[in-house]
Amino acid sequence: MKCRILTIILTLVSPTLFGQTKYKLTGTITDCSDSVPLMLGVIYLKQNDSILQKSFTNSDGEFELKNLSPGNYQILTDYYYYPTVSKEIKIVQDTIVTLCLKGNNPDSLLTSYQIRPYYIIYYYGMPVYSDEDLNDIGKKYGVKYQNLGCVVRESYDKYNDIMKRILIKRNGVDWEKKFWSEVEQKHDN
């Protein structure tokens, strides 16, 4: 009987004594101007200047970091068009964080984004042209198209608007007209 009571006590106490209690940090990232969720971002979890984990935000701007020991952490956001935001977090239980980010002017980001070989533009529905044809011509303009099927979300539209602004700065105002003209020519041949 004593052995059984000792086993029960150790089972209940040992996770706390040996630091095995693990928590998760979840959250949502939105744009401060209109509260639209921001997708395709990276959330980094740091402790003592070391990156411990990273999580990508989904189409609803949500992220999740798991298996966290109690303690003080820092989360950093990494998005196109938005400055990095840092927030101190104390984990003592499962925690939910909501952050809103303020966008930058695309002009100020142009120099840092010119080194990227291409930007992804998402589209919906049945494709008229193959992604292969779009992306073959898109290399010239630094754009890659990706079909999402029938999923339509406001966050994808917001992302596309941001990428198109950057592509205008990179290729000029009429780049889309030229791009689609080349796609149609290739398709007609």
C-alpha cells in the first residue's frame, strides 16, 4: 500500500520537479489597419538570444509553438511588407497572443526585396493557363503564380495586393499588361 501511494505521489509531482510540464503558445497576427489576418509569415520563438522554434502563419494568420517549458521568451514576427515586431512573453500555462502589425510603404521596401528572385501571386478557380506557362514567362518579371483551387480568403487578396505593389515598383506600372500579353501569345501558338 505504501508503495502504491508513493507511486501516485511521484506520478503527480515528478513533471513539476523535473521540468516536464510543457505548454503551447498560439496566436493570431493581423494587420492593424483593417484587422485582416496576415498569412505567410514566420514567427520565431527566442530565449536568451537563441531561436528555439519557428512557426508559419496559416491563411487565418494563426501560429502554434509547442512543448514549451515555463519561462520568459521573446517572439519575433517576419513578414513581407511589415516591420519585425518583438514581444516578451512569460509562459506559465498554455498562452494565446494576438498581435497587429502596421505595414510599410512599398517604396521603402523595394531595395531589400529586389534581391528576391520572385514573388508568389495566388489565384483561385479553374486555371485558363497552366501554372507552368505562367511561371515560365513570370521569371522575366520576378513573379510566380500558384493556384489555390476554390479557396477564397481575404488574407490572400491582401497578400497579393502587397506583392503586386512591390512588383509595380520592380517592373513598372504596366508590367501585368505585358505579362498577360506574353502569356496569351504563348497560348495562341
